[in-house]
Amino acid sequence: MATVVHPSRSAESAALALVVGAVILLAFLVLYLVGFDQGAISRSGMYMHELMHDGRHLLGLPCH
């Protein structure tokens, strides 16, 4: 079976790959902020840690 590649399809594929990459990067950022931040990102102390505190417990991640 032969695969035919159309120019418009490859542009759509590139756009889709870019969107998927951005979503994965955003997911990793959210995972870091919820699970592992411990105040490293926020300059005002433990603001991010306290903001994401319940999310940590919901996911079963230790934070104490």
C-alpha cells in the first residue's frame, strides 16, 4: 500500500505536532508546579506550595 502525502496535509501535521508538543510541555509544567515546586518558583515564599497543597494530597504526593 502506498502513502500519498499532500502538501496541505503535511502543514496540518506540522501544526498538530506543534500543538501536541505545547500541550505536553504545559502538562509537565503543571505537574512540576503541583508535585515538586516546594516554593522554588514563587519568590514570595511558599505561595505556590500552599496554592497547590490540596492537589498534592489528591494525587498522593508527599508534601510534609
